[in-house]
Amino acid sequence: MKLFSILVIAHLLYAFKVSGQEFNRSINKDSLLKTILKDIPENKKKEFLETYNSGNDQSKDFLLVMFSMPRSTKKELIKNIDLNYEKINVLKTKYTRLVPDNYTVSIEFNPENKIISTKESIDLKINLYNNKETTVTQEWNLEYNSEKLNKMLAMIKWNYESLKLIKKLLEDCHCISIENGQISTIGFARNGMGKYSYVLFDSNLTADQIKQFNNGCSYIFYKKNIVLEYRGGAIGSQCFPDE
């Protein structure tokens, strides 16, 4: 299977342009390309270079951005939960208390990205339960002190001290996102456009739950109340990558 698809690259390049993201012109592209090539498997380097060299300036910029994204592994995912389970459990408990009744809130903190000149931002999704789950609002890349972010925080009676506390709790256990609910999902790390997460239950999984959350693709039952999760993006594996 090819590492790249022309149609996928064209689609994502369009989305990249529409989102207003732009490559930082102060970055030396040749140096960045050399750094990226060090992390690409030997059997994929030729294909990458062929795709890169055959593209125009915009597609080259896009590939440099894509392959500069954070990388992680299942091994790192497991190591972190083994080392920081107690802190992750504290995060789960305290976050649940912060979210108002009848709501689920998903939040991810995005770091500054010097390659595309973006500041720190927040992805925020708020769901309200009224007999059935209704999505109230969802926004990506919300800037701090922006009108949109302030309105969403007001909906759940949060403020910037709330954000500061949540971010600190996430940083303490080396994670990047969290969503409350009957089952809590805590994001560990991005892997390109994909994401590694922990799915935490309030009690140890039953035999039926283990069957449901151990499909070998997006879910792997780890132990007790812990399931490992991987969600792929538009490019790359949709299941746990081979490592």
C-alpha cells in the first residue's frame, strides 16, 4: 500500500488552505526536510522524496507540515499508564467534578506550532443530555481570550482558572485531552493525524465488555478497567500502527 495518495493529499491540501494555515517562511525547508527523512523508514524514503520533489511549493509545504507532526507509539502509551495511573485517575475524578450535571465536555490543548505559525489553542466540544444526547457546540483551534471560547466557557460555568487547572492536571500525567462520561477517554498523544488514548471505566471490565473493547484495531483491552485506544486520521493507519 502506498504511503501517499494523490487524492488524499489534494483533499488535505485544500483543507489546509481553507483553514488559513500557512508555512512559516522563516524556517529553512532543506534543514526541516533532512530532519523529517531521519524518522521515515528506509523503505519509504524513496516514495516520500518522489512525491515531495514532484510537487509544487504548496504541496511541499503541506508535506513538511504533515511529517513534522508529533509522533508516538503504543509502547509509550503503555509506559505512561504504568508510570502515571494514579495521576491519570486523579485527573479523571477531578475533571468529572468540574463538568456540570447532564453535560459531557471534551477538551484538548493544542501547543504552539512554529512551523505553521499558530499559537496555543483549545479544541472544545460540549454535549448536553436531554433524554437523548444533543451536541450544543463544537469548535477547533479556539484562541485564548477569543469571544467564541469565552461564550463556550460561560455555558458550562468555567473560567480561565478552570482551564489552567485542567491543563495542569493533564500535564502532570503527560496527557493532552480528556472527555468525561460513563466511560472517560483521556488522550495521551498525537501520532501524525491519529491519536493514542486511554478509555477508563469506573470498575474492572466484564467479559462482555472485554469482547467489545478488544477488537485489535481501535481498541485493545489492557487490564482491569483500562482499554487502549487508537483513532487514525485522514492519512495513515486507522488501527493501532505496527511497531
